[in-house]
Amino acid sequence: MTVRTMADMMAQGETPEILFWVGCAGSFDQRAQKITKAFATILNKVGVSYAILGKEEACTGDPVRRAGNEFMFQMMAYQNIQILNGYGIKKIVTTCPHCFNTLKNEYPELGGHYEVIHHTTFLQQLIDEGKVKLKEGGSFKGKKITYHDSCYLGRANDIYEAPRKVLEALDAELVEMKRCRTKGLCCGAGGAQMFKEDEPGNKRINIERTEEALEVQPQVIAAACPFCNTMMTDGVKNKEKENDIEVLDVAEMIAASLAD
């Protein structure tokens, strides 16, 4: 895929409508790269003018701040803010709720003021405006889908409707888990837990969450966060259900259902 970088666009004297912040997972994790490609496919199809930072993009610093290294967080944040402000970035869209939360709520106090949108909200806007057209009777029509709320999207930023509205556009049957929306259960990866050993306990959080998802007997578990995706996928594999249940990002489901 040819995705233009900010440096390349500025050299041509162009300014993109949005900066697509890819994030570490979306850049380096093989599974999350598929989400990045799916979202880029949608942007290309709809004709949204966008660019990425490419090699100039560094981690937002979310995991190090959650793990308690404030000094390192500020160093990383200042580096990113310098680059973003240098390009005069106004609007950022990201597929990761962790990046979204950090850029939106934690960068302003360090001098980074941007309009930051999560990709589910952006997709909902595109669908509402009629820019994203989905094929009739797409591959998810009538399928039973349950949506897992990401902590940083839901409880931290109050975004519950957008991902569900996007899924409703697929003509699927949306079933809710026992704990959802404001009472949603974490997948077990937030707060930098993704990168460290589990705390002592009698059950892993992602297993508990996967069991709640399996109770509603879905064909697809929809997520809107690369971390949640990893944790739920591991849970499904642990239950040996990977042949029956797919774990997909909302963007992947839309990309697979785009009208020709």
C-alpha cells in the first residue's frame, strides 16, 4: 500500500485533512498491522486526504506513564509534540484507544493541542455522511456479534455509541455481554499490564472476559483496540474456540464489507 508521509506531503506543499496516528501496535504487531491496513483501505476508498508520520512517529508514552516512569513519558511526549507542532497538525485519527487517550487528554498540558478522534467515531461520521457505502447482505449480515468495550474508549472517554452504531450498519445481530458499557470489564492489558507478568490471582482477566463473551454465543467478538484484540484472541485460543469465533477490529469488519 502506498501511504504518504507527512514529510513527503509537506515537501509537495500539500496539507492532509487528517494525520493517521498508527501507534506501536499498529506499526509492529503483526495482528494489529491488519487493523492499520483495513483502516487505510477505508480511507483510500472514501478519498480522505491523510498522511502518517512514518519513521518520525514515536510511542505516545502511554505504557511508560502507566508503569510509573513519568520522566520518560514527558521526554517522549515532548519529542512527539515538537514534530506534530512543527507540521502544524490540527486533526489526528488513531486506531488505538491508548494513543487516543494520551494524545487527547494528556498532551495538552505539555503544549500539544489537537483535535483527536478515535477511528470508531471517525467511521461513524463517514457512514452517517454516506461516504462509506456497505454492500447489501455483506459477510456479517445476520451474524451474532458481541462488542467488547475498551477501558480507554469507554469509561475513560465515554465513547460507547460510535462503535455500536458502526456495527449496526453491518446488519448484524448485536448481543451485549453481561458487563458492558460503563460496567465493562477490562481485557487485562491496560495500565501497562500488557508488558509485564500477571499479578498473583486465581484467574487471568482475559480468560474471565472471554468466558463472558462466550456466554452470549457470538460468531464474532468485535474490539476497537489492538490490546483488547490480542487479549481476547488469546482467551478464545485458550478455550479452543478459534475455529468457531473470530476476534476482529471494527475497522476490519467495515473494510471487508465495503461496496465495490
